[in-house]
Amino acid sequence: MTVGRAGIAARFGTWRGLCRLALSYIQILTVKKTDPARAKRLVFVCHGNICRSAFADAVARQSGLDTASFGLSTASGKPAHAPVIAAARSMGVDLDYHRSVAIEDFEPRAGDLYLVMEVRQITKLRSIKGYAHADIDLIGRWIDMPHIHDPYQLSKAYVATSLRRLKRAVDRMIAP
């Protein structure tokens, strides 16, 4: 099966997204799987906290869970990315209220489970003081897709694809 540029854009965001996904299947072998049922709070983490972690947080919160989210490289107070807000709305998820939280402004709690979107985010989070021994896992593990590429400024098709994947992952994680 040949996958053209449009297929890559819709399914993986970019060629880089496809390559990072392929590498993540090897990298995930070094990541300990966690049990979300033991967590007191689910904390969703991504780069900017305006797309993936914002959406996953809202989905889990709709299910009545104690959740939070933050970005590893952002400033606090930014709204969710407009195309993500629109795609989320079409899925019944409201992101109008969302404002980004920078890691510096996040307040960790005992019993937090940090759910990241990419393997490299585990390394980055562990390098920050206070997170070296935190419980961290990949949200994509629950759909056998350890890398969920950032949809920021990518095609509408990929924005929708990434949000569907995140919703499926959250749903499977909270009701296995």
C-alpha cells in the first residue's frame, strides 16, 4: 500500500511524526507500564498544553476523574489552539475554558500519574527537579501508539485524527 503526502499528513501529521512513531515502538521497551487505577490524579503533559494534553484532560474530566494538565515548554494562560477547539467541539468536548499551565506554575500532588504524548517528554520531565521518580507513562500505550504527534498548525485531518486517538486512549485507560 502506498501512502502519499496527504495520507501521511492525515494519519501521522508529518513524515517526522511517522518516523518518531516508528522509533517510539523501540523506545517504549524501556518505559515501565503504570496502573492508572492506582493514581489519585491523572496529569496530562505535552509541549504547549494547548492541543493534546488540554484535550485529554477535558475528556478524562468529563468522565468524572480528578485531572490536570500542563506544558513542558509554554507560558501559562494561553487558550487552546483554535482548530483543536473546533475539532473537540465536534466530538462533544468543550475547550473554550482551557488556559495553558506552564510546568513552573503546576502544583504536583502525591499520587499523580503523568501521562505524556511522546517518549522524549518522559526524559524531559524526569530531568526537572522533583519529577525524577514520578510515575510517568505514555497515554498512547492504551491504543498501541506510543507517539502521538503534536497537531499544532497541522492539517484539520490530522487534528481530528490525533484527538480521536487521544479520546480512544483515555477511554480505554479509564475503562479497560
